[in-house]
Amino acid sequence: MIEKDVERRLCALARRHGGVALKWTSPGTMGVPDRLVFLPGGRLYLVEVKRPGGRPRESQKAIHRRLGRLGWPVHVVDDADVFFASIDGD
């Protein structure tokens, strides 16, 4: 399984949960999370997608820390099913 497979599964599960997982690009800013996952009930998740066992690069970690300090945690997801199981109670 590669990162693209995890990302496809994440998008499919977002749709199944009544939401959408939009690609996030920020020209001129390296390291922003890959997807913004919008779910019913006003739930928003910032998601960095990785292949199974993958880890964020230093530039990504820096942005994740910055967003976290602003109150927006970034979820590093290498298994979309596990991610959705972890947020089902939110």
C-alpha cells in the first residue's frame, strides 16, 4: 500500500460519513497537511496522509507544531480506517 491508497480510502470514508476531504495546497508554504476533512456537525480535521509506517518530514512537523499551538491539531494518518474509528465518538 502506498500513500495514494491511504488518501483514496480517507476520501471514500469521508464521503461515507457524509463529509468531504479536500486537498489543501498553500503556495509558498511547505509542509501544510494534505487534507482538510469536513464532517457533519461542524467537525474539521487537518490530516497529513502517510504510507503505512510513514512519518512527517521536518518541514511538516514544524507546520504541525505551529497549527497545534493555534489550537488546530494535525492528525498523521497512515490507516484511514483506524483514523475514522478514533474520531467516531467526537
